[in-house]
Amino acid sequence: MKKRKTTETEVLVELNSEKTEISTGIPFFDHLLGTLAKFMDKNVVIRAKGDLEHHVIEDVAICLGETIAEIEKKGIRRFGFSIIPMDDAVAICGLDFSGRGYLVVEGDFGDGEMKSYDFLHFLDTFCRRGGINIYLRISGFNPHHKMEATMKAIGIALKGALEKVGDDYLSTKGVL
Ligand SMILES: [Mn+2]
């Protein structure tokens, strides 16, 4: 369980909880986080409150990323892939759960319920704190669909990457 309390926000994240419970005070952000958890196939508790939407989004990304960074990498598939359509939108995701946090996005989300710069900031912070290298390609015209398809795509790719397929680290270095 991760807790983070600053003068701006108070955040709690618990992975592998009994059931998924998400309340950040931002309904669309709750929807996106619930989508990620569902497609990752993990139950998660996320509670957050804060002064500004931007700070809540950023600090949830920090806590969620740090929680995922702690997952044991020994024996996992390490790489994950997905191509997720949602009506007009398509999200293509390739990720490497390697400990090296880096985000590459081709395409624009557009501003919907959430501003695209806030969504990008969530993704970038999540990648860096989570030690996840994520490549995303996004197309379509509906920002809601593009962001939701992206969360599904990351969830499905992460689920694949976290699957245990061997006994050792999948790296020529011998460790991840
Ligand atoms: Mn939706």
C-alpha cells in the first residue's frame, strides 16, 4: 500500500485488494483508472483528494506507478502488446516492464472530459515512476474513446507483460 500526503493532495493506492474501489473526486479519472484495473485484471483501491485536478492526477500517477514498480519481475514475460479499437478510436500499445521508465506517444488525444496535457502527464508520470517503457499510437476523433482505449490497451499489455512464463529474468543482464 502506498500513501502520499502533501500540502496539495492525499492519495492512497493498494494493489491486489479484495475488490476495486476508486474515488479521486474526478469522475472521468475514476472511469479511466477503473478501466486500467479491469483490463490489467487486478483489483485496486485508489482514494485521492486534493486542491486541483492536475495535482490529484499527478499524485495518483506517482503512487500507482510506484506500486506497480514493486511487482517482482523474475520469470515474467516482460513485454506486452495490444491493439484496442473503440468505435472511431484505436490505441496500439507496446510496453516493456523493464524498470526503465519512458513514454513515447504518436497521435493526439484531444481535450475531452480530461485535458490532453493532464492525460499525457498521467501517462508520463505513471511510466517513469513505474519503470515501464510504453509506446502508444493513437488515432480517432473522440477524446473520451481515445483515452479509454489507451487505458484498455495499457491494461491488456501490462497483463501480458506480468504473466509468469519462466523462472528467471528475461534479460541478457540477468536482472531487471
Ligand atoms: Mn467510457
